[in-house]
Amino acid sequence: MKAEIPPPDKRLDGKVKILPFPPQRDVLTVASKAQPTNAEPKPDVKEEIRRLASLDEREYELERKKAAKRLAVRASILDGFVAAERDQDGGAHKQGRAFVFAEPDPWPGTVDGGKLLNDIATAIRRYVVMSDHEADTAALWVMHTYLVGCFGVSPRLAISSPEKGCGKTTLLDVLSHLVLRPLLTANTTVAATFRIVAMKQPTLLIDEGDTFLGENNELRGILNSGHRHGGSVIRVVGDDLEPRAFPTYSACAIALIGRLPATLADRSVTIELRRRRPDEAIEAFRFDKTGLLDHLARKAARWALDVANSIQGADPEAGKPMTPNTLASLLKPFGIIPSTIRVGETAPKGYQLAHFQDAFERYLPGHQK
């Protein structure tokens, strides 16, 4: 046993007090109990993932790397666990709401495509003032959304007006009950657009395009690339910065005051709306009374199912330029024959509007008496 010399205040009567030294094992035991530790307790993996999944995107981004280190996994792997947990709980923790695209139940019977197009055009004009040919354009574009996969290009539908209050938003509301997988939005971000298109290939119905498209070159690029089948954008994702292709091909309508940027305008068919006159009667659009539009959507779905294969394999015939002889042969069965028309000092052969009146009244429904 060794002696320990205590400090002066521990000496007794000038003698050294002999203190026993405890066994080594006791020293280690006491030290281990008294010494604090800086190591964090290992978290319960399942509980930690549930906790992380309950965070909003900003909070999760701030915590993900530290959490991955605690769980001894890469952050990209942790992202997958958290995403799976969020999917499992139905996304109740997230802000906003999940996208749900309820596709119309196809009509039970066969559908006459020509009649359906006329019915769609008529239905649209119940709510929006537009010309006959513009309503026909809108109806054809509606049917295109059900067959977008059968075509190499998807023309954008540009809905323009010189001023507000011309029915652009109402037209988008009506279209949202007619097209396939509608996604109505006013203003949108680049990331949101290409990700939702890659996931669901919705029909984009974009309002107020004049407020953001002019300055957003990246978003215009995505909408431009989505005009052609196979269009995509390249983005890097994950901690490893892996390049990934996101498909952008989808049907898209854009409503705006004025005109689209040139690159989008070249890819669009245009409907130009004007403010309604007092003598032009329309019905007010109501979201709780859309039965007719919903029925037309079901018929559109059925017709598309029936004709998709034939349209997919069809190749348009080459159109030859129209010649005077070709035009004359087309009009002759209707009793329309060219005559001499004096124009200034010349007298060419041609047609006058009066020559067409009888054929118009007999064969064009809008001109029947």
C-alpha cells in the first residue's frame, strides 16, 4: 500500500495521514460513472424517419445532412426513405395539396366524332363570346388532348385579348371540364412545370401568361420543348449531381393579354377574344353546374379510345398546290362556273360572291333560311 501526502490542511498534528489507494477497478468504475460524454445517443431509425417526413421542405433541407450522418447513410439514400414515408402517410405533412387527376369514365356507347366536335364547340360558345371558327378550333384542340400521344407535335392554344374582361379565364374554366387531365394554374415555376409534366403529362391550362412569360426565358424554353414529342429538359439531381432527362411533351393552353413571345407564338394556334357587347348573350359559368361539359368529356374519352389506333398509324397525304383548273373542277358540281370579271382595264376569269349564294344556302348550315 502506498502513502499519499495530503496538502497542509489535511495534516493532523504534524503527522502524515496514511490514506489507502482504492483498487484499480474501482477507480475505472468511478471515473466511468462521473465522466460526461459528448456522444449523441443513437436515434431510433423508424422514429427519426417519421420525424423528418413530418417536416416541411425547408426544415427538412436544413436537417437532412446532419440526420443522414446520425443514421450513417448518404443524404440521397435518406431522401428516398423520407419520400417513401411521406407517400405512406398520404402526404398529410406537406403544404398545399397533392395532384389528383380524375380521368373521365368513357361513355358506354359509340360516339359520332363529327357530332361531338359540333357539340363541344356549341357548349363552349354558351359561356364565351367567340367566332364560329374559333369555337371549332377550341373543340378540335380539346379532342387533341385525348390523343396527344398519337401526334409528333402538340400545338399550344394561345388565348389572347387586348384587355382584361374578355373571357380568357372563363374559357380556361370551361376547358378544364373538357380536356384530359386538366391542370389549371396562374403563374408557375420552372421546377414545378417540368416535374409535374414528367410525372403525369397533364393538359396545362396557364392563365395570366403576360405577367411572367415575357421575362422567364427558362420557362419559355420548357414550354417550347414540350411542343414536340420527345421534348425534354436536362437537370442534375441528388447529392451526386446525376444528370437526368425530364420529358416535357404535353398539351398546353396559355391565356394572356397581348401576344405570346415569338418562339411560343410560332408553336401556337390562336383564339383572339374580345369584350362582350351588351347584345351578345352568354350563360354565367358555374363550377357546380357542369353536367353537360362532363358528359362531353366522357364522350371524348370514348371516341379517343375507339380511334386512337387508326390515328396513330395514319399518314397525311401530300397536298398539291391549288390550281385554277383544280378549283373549277371542285366548284362545278355545285353549279358555280367562272365568268369574266372586269377589274380596271383588265377582264380576267373569276368568281363573284353572288355565284356562291345558292350553294351556301343549301350546304352550309349557318346560311340556311
